[in-house]
Amino acid sequence: NAGVTQTPKFQVLKTGQSMTLQCAQDMNHEYMSWYRQDPGMGLRLIHYSVGAGITDQGEVPNGYNVSRSTTEDFPLRLLSAAPSQTSVYFCASSRKGRKIGYGYTFGSGTRLTVV
Amino acid sequence: RKEVEQDPGPFNVPEGATVAFNCTYSNSASQSFFWYRQDCRKEPKLLMSVYSSGNEDGRFTAQLNRASQYISLLIRDSKLSDSATYLCVVNFSNDYKLSFGAGTTVTVRA
């Protein structure tokens, strides 16, 4: 009963490095999304996907790429890390057709520091 | 102006007390409303949905006021375990995207 699994839990990057945050869910959820959480700002949507092969931008997509080749996986790629990307990143998933937001399951988060 | 605004608190209350706080939203066409709970350094978890007629879940009562564009959460008989940050969450467009408030922190003391 894993739910949504995010890896790594912690990461320190140097400015300019690239990396991929992994997110996998085993609930056969069609909808997946990435949020970042910064102090005093709430969670902000980066990218989302309504199914395999379909992705779209959220509120703060710049500097991030996503892909959705399978229903289970939704990795988030940082192209060239910047200190402004220091944040806590959450992946969330939901089954389509249910009341919106009711079935949102979050991963435990990735704490990223860019120096 | 933020789409969803909350009083950050903190609300410091003794065990057994009642605490209530509001959240305002900017889009009058908002479709769905929720309260999520987030413990320190943990992921958000759904606490309850908010219905137009108001609804209760044990010691928690949620209200929606569409005319004034706010939702509220009331916690009765507070427990130490209620200490957390409560996130107001709104769906504006009936798709799968949710907008989150920055959260209201509640600390219940013995």
C-alpha cells in the first residue's frame, strides 16, 4: 500500500546542475501533479497531467520539465538549478471522475536546496 | 491579490477550547472547497470537503459563504493532536487543479 512515492527525500544541488525528482503512484490514478511549497506562499502548481502522454503547465512552470510515459510515473526535471528553486516539492495524484480534490494523495515531499 | 488568503496565525489555544478561522477566495465562480491538514514537515492530507449547506465531521465544522466568498473551519474541544497547519483549498474551474492558501497554524497547549 505505497500510495505516492517520491524520491529523493532530500537533495542539495549546485547552481546550474540538473536533476530529476521522481514520483510514482500505485493506485492507477489518472491525474498527477507537482507542487512547490515555499514559506508564506502556499502550494503552487508547477505541472500536471491528466493521463499518460498528456502534460500541461501550471502556475510556475519555468525552469521545470515533465513527462508522463506511463500512468504510474510523473518525473519532474530541473533543467539548470537556481537558488530560487530551493523549496519543498510535492507530487500528488487523484483518480479522475471523483469529486475534485477529494481523492488527492500527496507524496511525502522532496526538500531541495540549491546553493 | 492572492486567489486564496488565510490568516497565518498562529492561534494558540488551550486544550478543550474552540478555535475558528476563515479563508477568503477571489474567484466568485469557484466550484469546490476543502480543508487540508498539514503537520510540520509532512505532506498535506484532506481533512474535509466544504459543502454549501455547511457540514460537520466530529469536532470539525466547515461553513461556506458564497456571497462573501469565504469558508470557515471551527474546531471544538481542541486536542493536542489538532496542532497543525490548516490549508484552505479551492477549485476554481472544475478541472483537476487546486489552489492552496498559505495555511493557518493552530497550536493547542496542555
